Amino acid sequence: NETARMEALCKSLNINLIVSQTFREGLGSSEHRLVHLGQHRLRGLREPKSLYTIAEVPAP
């Protein structure tokens, strides 16, 4: 399951959230700022996937 693989990658990269390119495209023009994490090969998938996380926003 791709989602489970992305969750495992969160732990190894020490980040809270990873989203796929498909999710990013589904956001359309959003106020959320995503940071590209690069291409990652997820176990069980042939092609590497472009993955993103939400940029940290300083507290007001």
C-alpha cells in the first residue's frame, strides 16, 4: 500500500506528513506551501514518486 510506504518514510525522514504528486495536483491553487522532497522509490513500486511535505510556517 503506497500510503503505508509514505508513512514509513515520514518516520525515517523525521517529518510529520508526506503527500504525493497526485495529492499536490488535487490541491489546485492552494495557500498551502509544499516543499518538494525529491524522488523516492517506495517499496513495491517500480517507479520513484515525487513526494512533498508542508512547509513550516512560523508561529505568529
